[in-house]
Amino acid sequence: MVLPYNLTACHELLSRLLRPGDLALDATAGNGRDTEFLARAVLPGGRVFAFDIQPFALDRTRQRLHHAGLGHGCELFLASHADLDAFLPASARGHLRAAVFNLGYLPGGDAAVITRPHSTVAALQALESWMAPGGLTTIMCYLGHPGGAEEGAAVEAYCRGLDWKRARVLRQGFLNEPRNSTILYCVSYR
Ligand SMILES: C[S@@+](CC[C@H](N)C(=O)[O-])C[C@H]1O[C@@H](n2cnc3c(N)ncnc32)[C@H](O)[C@@H]1O
């Protein structure tokens, strides 16, 4: 189909941007698909930092990276993305080329453990000083599960509040997607 699903569109955009040697952040490692995608784009020479609050998720991510032979270029943090200031190396400040938020709950995991508006927005705010000029943050929101619509609204409010001179935000979604509607926000920093 000529119009790609949001997750595909997100990866296509990131593929155009990322190069070996870049630094990237996966704010919600989950099953590790996005971490692996980022690692393939920035290695060799680059680095991926990945956060998740569930040990189970980081185990899955670690295994996935190990099988793909990409583990050496990734640092996994068992912590909330809201606390990223405390975990990222100081040398990365202002140099992250991409950051990926794939919100909601872990597929195949505990559906009660979801990303939350407060910590998601706190992470997005903290991230502003870590992003490189020309960098891109993608935020995939799922509106269909309990709490998803509230989180989507908080992300949208945050994005609307960004100064046009500092960042541009693209919002993409299918108007007729039946359930579990997804919205992709792409924040492009100047
Ligand atoms: C939709 S899944 C991510 C999917 C993942 N990117 C992948 O490629 O498989 C959302 C993940 O966010 C994690 N999460 C929830 N709250 C979080 C927080 N405050 N900080 C970091 N991760 C969080 C959940 O544990 C879950 O694994």
C-alpha cells in the first residue's frame, strides 16, 4: 500500500536520517524491535541508549540484540525515560540524532504496565537538551487501551506548545482506522 502504517512510516523517516556513527535513544525498549532497528542504522561507530522499567522487557531486548550481533553498541537502562538525565553520558548532550517513543504496553507482556502521560511528557521535556540540531524524535501513541487517549492528549498538548522556531511537529494518523487508533508525532529540532 502506498500509505505506510505509522510504525513503518516512522522507521522510513528514521532510515533517511540515521547514519553509522550517530547516537540514538529508544525510550521504550519493550521487545527490542526499535532498539534493534536503531542499532542497525547507527552501527558501526554509533551508540543506542535504551530505557524500560520492566526487567523482562530489557531481557528480551538484550537477547534480540545478542542474536543480531548488535549488543556491543547498545546500553540498556532499567529506569524510567523520565529520568534520562541521570543515565545518559554527559558527552551525548546535544548529540542525539534520533529518539523513539513507542508508547502503551508491552505486546505479550503485562497490559497493565503502560506508559503514563506525566512521565512521557517529562521525558520529552528532558530530551530537548539532548537532541542534536537536525535531530528527530518520534512518538507513537496508541489511543485504544485504557489511559491511551489521555496520554495521546498530553503528548499532543506538549507538541502544540513547542516553539516553531525551535522545532516542527508533524502529526500523522489514519482517520478511518477502526480500533486501537494510532497517531505518530515527529518532532524535528532545528
Ligand atoms: C509498546 S512497548 C514498546 C515496544 C518496543 N519499542 C519494541 O520495539 O518492542 C512500551 C514499553 O514501554 C515501557 N515503559 C512503560 N513506562 C515506561 C517508562 N516510564 N520508561 C521507560 N519505559 C516504559 C513498557 O514496559 C513497555 O515495554
